[in-house]
Amino acid sequence: MSMTSRMAEGIRNRVGGRGEGRGGATLAITVARKEQLSPTMVRVVFTGDDLADFTMNEFSDAYVKLIYPRPGVSYPEPLDMKVIRASLPQEDWPQNRTYTVRRWDDQARELTVDFVVHGDEGLAGPWARDAQPGDQIWLAGPGGGYRPDPAADWHLLAGDESALPAIAAALEVMPEDAVGQVFVEIHDPASELKLTAPAGVTVTWLLDTAETPGTALVEAVTALTFPEGRVYAFVHGEAAAVRDLRRLLKRERGVKQSDLSISGYWRQGANDEEWRAVKRDWNQKIEESEGS
Ligand SMILES: Cc1cc2nc3c(=O)[nH]c(=O)nc-3n(C[C@H](O)[C@H](O)[C@H](O)COP(=O)(O)OP(=O)(O)OC[C@H]3O[C@@H](n4cnc5c(N)ncnc54)[C@H](O)[C@@H]3O)c2cc1C
């Protein structure tokens, strides 16, 4: 199956499975256990009977919407976003955050998510830091759009820690003879994780010593001498850094959009609701500036 038809198939899976695509249905998930992977990353393994209805897709960047109820609001069960939107005022609607499926174990029905803990601000980061076995939230999805193309001559993966789960998952599904360059920007030297990668893939860890997140990432990719051949690239993280990298890759390095998975996962100074509210315009402006 070609990459394009695989993606189309995946999109069909997304809209066909139980999850937000079919309306508003969600799955209840419970924290089974937790692991501190690094000073800035906590792994949460979720379980729950509803996961019997979870249909994983084939993308290595598969992601879910984690749904957090508002404290003090009681919701009709099972939690259905369509029903909630029709029956409750907007300020009572649950909030959601998007997270990569780091691992899905179909046998054990366990879903693993690696959360960046980026301080006291926000919803999902602090929630993950404080989560205890038995805590319940909900999920919708999965969606997704990228899987390393085995026909590519080489792979480029670049991101900050928010993209590290997707980068780690991508490396695990690459063919043994894959070659590539991986750049991951981290906040703390102790945040380097042990990644399983093909021998021909070089992983470079970069410290974000600059005030603007993504500075080291942009500098490293800019300085890279691109090998010959077709690159297949995955670039995600803070939106402004991703915008700069997109410009570099498309304009200066001539990477085709179809060989590029690129988007801002988060925006410095904006919470996720604020970022999502402007993301479409942000992307449109970038496309206009590229003349695409
Ligand atoms: C498809 C997709 C997959 C993603 N996968 C993952 C994943 O697997 N793991 C993961 O940790 N994140 C992932 N993210 C990013 C995550 O959704 C955002 O970082 C989200 O904003 C975190 O929500 P929050 O409630 O913790 O913070 P928010 O309430 O959204 O934001 C609060 C404050 O924290 C800042 N902030 C948000 N995220 C970060 C960050 N990573 N580092 C530093 N400051 C931050 C904001 O700018 C804001 O000032 C993914 C995003 C997308 C779109």
C-alpha cells in the first residue's frame, strides 16, 4: 500500500472508530501506573474496560485527545461530547489536550502516554505530574498522519520534548537499514532518554539554553549538511520554531510538502485553547508567505 493510501486508510479508521470522529463518544480511561522517565517527562499507562473499543491506527505519530472534566460539574455518562455540547453551557464543557500514543498494547489493553511536565502552569502537565493510580479521565481518537516512509533515502526528525514520544515511536518502526538524523531539544541534560534507533540513525540532543524555545533546534537543522536523496521529515514542537524550520526545509532545502510532517504542537505563552484558536490563521499566513 502506498503512503498516500495508507494515510487515507488511517483517516477512514479515525472517522470510523469509536471516538470523536463518530460524533462525541469517548472512552473512560484509568491510570494504571506511572513512571518518571526524566526530570521533565512522566509516563502514564492507562487501562480501562472501554479500551476494548480503542482501534489503533498505523501511524507512528498516532495521537488522542485526553478529555478533562471541569471540577464541580457532573456529566451525563457515558461521556459524550455531542450530548454535552448540546446540553451544557460552554464554560462547563470538559477541556481537552492532544497527546501522542507512545505505545498501545492490544493484548493488555494498555495505552501509554509520555507527558512533558513543563511547570505548574496548564492542565495536562500538572495533571500528569500529580496523577495517581485509579484516576480517571476520558479520551477520543486516535488521529495521526505520519509513519516513516521506508522508500525514503534518509529521515530527518526534529522536535522538542513534546514531539519526543512521536520521534521515539517513529524510530522503533523504521527498517533496520534506515538512515537519518534526529535532533531533540531538551530543557535539562538529564532529560535525554535512551532511544531504540536503527544503527544508521544519529540522535543529537540539544540543550535549550536560549530564551526562545526551539532556537537550538533551528540552528542545528540549519547547520546540517543534507545527504543526497529524498528526505522524509517529521518536525514538531513549539510553533514559532516549527515555522522557521518549515521555511528552511521547504524554501531553502526544497523538501516537498508531501515528504514533510510539520506542525506546531504548542505555542509559547499561549495555553492550548488559545493556541488552537489562532492555529488555522497562523498556518494560513505561513502558507501564504510561502506562496503555496
Ligand atoms: C498531535 C500532537 C501530539 C502531541 N503529543 C504530545 C506528547 O506526547 N507529549 C507532550 O508532552 N505533549 C504533546 N503535545 C503537546 C501538548 O498537547 C501541549 O504541550 C499542550 O499545550 C500541553 O497542555 P498543558 O495543559 O500541559 O499546558 P497548557 O494549558 O496548554 O499551557 C500552559 C502553559 O504552558 C506552556 N506549554 C505548553 N506545552 C509546553 C511544553 N511542552 N513545554 C513548555 N511549555 C509548554 C504554554 O505555552 C502555556 O504558557 C502534542 C500536541 C499535538 C498537537
